[in-house]
Amino acid sequence: MASSPSQRDYSAPCPGCGAPVHFSSAQASFAVCEFCRSTVVRDGEVLKRVGSMAEVFEDYSPLRIGASGMFKRNGKPEPFTLVGRAQYKSGAGNWSEWMVTLSNGDLAYLSEDNGSFVFALPWTPPGWDVKAFSPQQWRMGREVAAGSESFTVTSIQDAQLLAAQGELAQLPALGKSFKLVELRNDKDQILSVDFSGKQPSFTLGVPVQLDGLQMQGLRDAAATKKEEGRHFNCPKCGAVVPVRFDSTKAMSCPSCGSLVDMSKGMGGELSYAEQRKKVKSAIPLGREGTLEGLKWQVVGFQRRIGRGLGEDEDDSFEWDEYLLYNQKAGFSFIVDSEDGWSTGRVINGAPKLNKSGTTATYLQRKYQRDYAYLAETQYAEGEFYWPVFKGQKSSNVDYANGGKQSTLALETANNETTWTHGQRVSAQTLAKAFGVDKLKDRSQVSPLSGSGFSWGTILFWLFVLLFFLPLLKACIFSPSCDPRTDPNCSYSRSSSGSYGGYTSGGSHK
């Protein structure tokens, strides 16, 4: 006999196989039978079978149903338990969203986000009257007010449910596309709008670390990283490829160098791209170093090329990116560009832009727009928490403060934007930290070194430059122009280098 559905704990026989299906929250309407994988919905005191659910793919997440923790809600610790999971995919990659039940029976969500996690609660944005998705209403970069808060649209995705298990508040039709909109602000708040149901649902989240949630009952790290479960055979050469991180979405084969897409999980069909020419990194993969008191390890390396909007391919430039990992702090970046070396971290929020987009404000500091360009991944090696592939393209805008000592990098790809905050660091500091003999600082290289120019040639071109200087002054653009809309507008190239963590392959939706 079923227990009363008005109670928080509710059990009833599965209409598919008769096994008990348990609900720990009165707000959970759907569940997936763990025995026959029937999808059931609560209807009074009985359950109705509405379909069959695909089996979740192994993503080696440290989370599992039944794990518990503590979350500060309104300044007070609130116990919670994981009761369900849904796996989704979009153009930005695949991700998991965990259903959480709080001590009072309320529901919440714990989701992946750029290599970390977001804890979100249902929320009704003040003053909103949203009924359905409208392309005119939701545009990338649009600023939207919600009561006293202001958010920027940072992601618009066509998503699909891949699989689910346990209890769920709502359940989109399996494999049917629906719209997901994500908005962020400069307070690191993340507002998600889900259009999978008859009415849109809203959640407001904040970034969290699993250590900070005091999680108990997580999957045993040793069990999830057994050799037989944490490797695959390269689809190109058949060599064994060991996988280190739970969040890995792409990695290179150490034998043939092919770049393998793992965004669908290791159980799915693996696609790959050949990389015939190896690029040697200045800081070797696997090398460990200490920066600002934290010990980091180099786990990924990318070479990317950029070209200013409206510029020819001959005017392209390149930079190198290093993905770093620390067990407590997660992921960060080192960038080697024409402006020198810098470190960077992906930020969960979105800096506030002025109306013309020429300034960005982050942590009460203003950054001036420096350069807009298109970027492309030319080579990648190592392990990455977002889907990386050869030829991957993005649209980038760099902002700088204090003579480029501090920077913001905005990347847009697949209708998703991500911001990274960077800080200048000396080549000597990095060389000492990672035990490298010497690192070349591109910003200190003379433009004439190795050119073979004579002083006579230099004086001749100096005379030509002085002669044409009045004409050049007439062509200098207004600093308020927008290179994305004005073909006559351009910026001096900074090549500060963007940071490749914009597509998390599982950002909170």
C-alpha cells in the first residue's frame, strides 16, 4: 500500500515491475525505477508509467545519489541530500544536474559549471512575466533587471535530456530539444531559465566547492579511479589512454597525439581529430609549480591563433595556454602571448558592461576594451574539462586595466559566453615556480632582433613614416567605435591571449 503523497517520504509500487519507488520530497513529481528504469509520475496515491528512461552514462563524478552535505541558506547551515540526477547535452557539451532535497523537503540543484559546481534554488525573478521563449526577448549580451539585481544573458542553448535516475522535480521528454537561458551578474549569481515545461522554471545559483559543502557519502575516489574503469583505447591507434579527472571532456592520446572527444562519456562512440605536427610547450605537461602558496600541475596545453575583425590571415598572431590543476582550487590558466606571461581564472559571474561595451566593471575596477578578434584552436595536448577540438573557433574581446597588468577576456562560442580574469606575471617568476631554466618573454623581444636591417634602411623608413604621419593621424578611429558593427573601426592588437575554458561541456543550465 502506498504511503500518503502529502508526506515528504512517499513510496508506491512501480507500475512496470512492482518494485518500490521512493520519493523523499513531496515536491518531486517524477522518478525513475532503479530496477526496470520505468519513468513514473505521481498521480494521487499511485504511480503512472509514462515511458522508459535511458541508462545514465558513466561520467565518473564524485557525486552519487544518497550523498549528503551542508549548504548555507540565508546565513544558516542547511542539511541536504542528493536524490536524483539528470544528464543533458547541448551545443556547449554534456553535463549532469543533481536533484537535492533540503531538510524541510524543499528541492534544490547541484550542477557542474566550468570545472566547479553551482548550488541553485528555485526563484521567482521579481517583476518578470515570462510565458514562453522569445528570440526577441532573449539575446546574447542583453542586460535584464530582476528586482534590484541586474543580469546579463550569457548562454542560450538548445538542450536535450539524455538520461536520468532517482527523483526529479520535472522531466523533459527524452531526446526532445528545449531552450535553456543562462544569465550572470557581477555578484557571481547565476540565473537559469528552463523552458522545457508548459511554464518556464527559474533557479538562482551561486558557485560552490565540494569541500565547502562538507559532503559525506561521496563515491570512493579509489573505486572511481581503478585502472580498468579510468582508461579507454584510442579510437585512432588503439593505445591505452589513462583518464585522470572526473570532469574530463577532451584529451589527447599520448601515443599518436590524436585529440579525442569524451563529452559523451567513455561508454559512447569516441570521435577524434589527428594532430600530425606536435607543438613543444615551454612548460612541460605534468610539471608542478607553486604560485601564491598553491601547488599547481600543468595538465593541458593549447596553441591558438587569432585574427582581428576585418584583418587578413597574414595578420594573424598566436599564443599558448596552459591548463593548471589544484585539488582544492580546481583549474586555472597560464598564458604566453605577445604581451608577456599572465595567469587567469574563469569567473562564475559576468562583469558589468557600459551601453557601448567599451568598459567592463569587475570587483569595482574598470577595464577598457582593448581588442576584438576571432580565435581558433590550432593544437591541443593533455586533458581538458571542456570539449576541445582542432579548429575550434570563438569570438573574443579583451579588456585591460593598469597598463594591462590586470585583464578581462570575454569569449563567445556556441551561443555561450565566459569571462576570465587575468593578472600579469613575470617570466622569471613562472620559470622559478615550475623549474624551467628560462622562459622567453615575447613582450621584451625587439622587433628588429634577427631582422638583418641596416641602420640606413631603418633611417629611410623613419623618414617615410614622418612624411606620412599627418595622413595617418587623419585615419585614427574614435575610441568609442565598435569593431563588431563598424568596418572602419579597429583596435591596436594586444594579443593578450584569451583563456580556453569558456565551454565547460557542462555549465549550469
